[in-house]
Amino acid sequence: MTGTEFEDFVVELCRRDGCTDVRRVGGSHDNGADVRGHLPDGRSMVIQCKRYAPKRKIPSREVRDLLGAKVHFRADVAIFVATTYFSGPAEKFATANGILAVHRDHFGLWNNGASLPSLGAVNGLGQGDRRHRERWRETYG
């Protein structure tokens, strides 16, 4: 799956969950937003999508960029969707600034039927338990 295909996939998950006016706007000069639209409750949202290899982590600077995009687009909600995990500082920054950080485990929940709004309840609650992290290290080094 390419980065563009990943963004399109996120658009379809948003639509499945009742989001409206959802469109992919990613590409060069996107001002930090890959997807824009409205949540089912009407709040505007801006989404940054990153399709990274499992060994990479999302650094805090990329989450800070999304906060800038939220301000730029005057969005009510900022969501960062990633195929990997966030660094500790990135996850802390996201939760401290009201950004929904959807890492690979939460993305799996979303893909398997959990709604996007429901992911807010697990935001910032860590990225896998000890056994999960050990299996991840064994698999990806």
C-alpha cells in the first residue's frame, strides 16, 4: 500500500463511521493535513497519516506539525494515524494537546470495527502491554 492508498483507506474508514465531507488533501504543500472533514457530531477534523515501517517511531516534531495544521485549518479535532508507534515524547505531547494519536494497535481496532470517536477513550493509554512489546522486539528487532 502506498502512502496515498493509506490516506484513501483512512478516508473510507472515516466515512464508514459516519464522518462527512471527508476528503484526502495530502501531497506536497498540504499544510500538514492529509485528510479533512467532519466527525459525526459535526466537529471539523484534520488528520495526518503516516505509513511507516514497524521499526520506525513517530517523532514528536511530526505531532507538533499536526498541531500547527489544526490551528491553520481552524479544526476542532486533530488526529494522527500511523502504521507504527509514537515515541514516548510524541505520545505525551499528543495527549497533552488534545491530539488523538492512533498508533498501529489502535489502528487495528479501528480497522476491525471500532469507531473513530470511540478511540478517544483509549488515547494515551500506552502502546501494548509488556508481552506485546517483547513479541514486537523479537519480530522487528
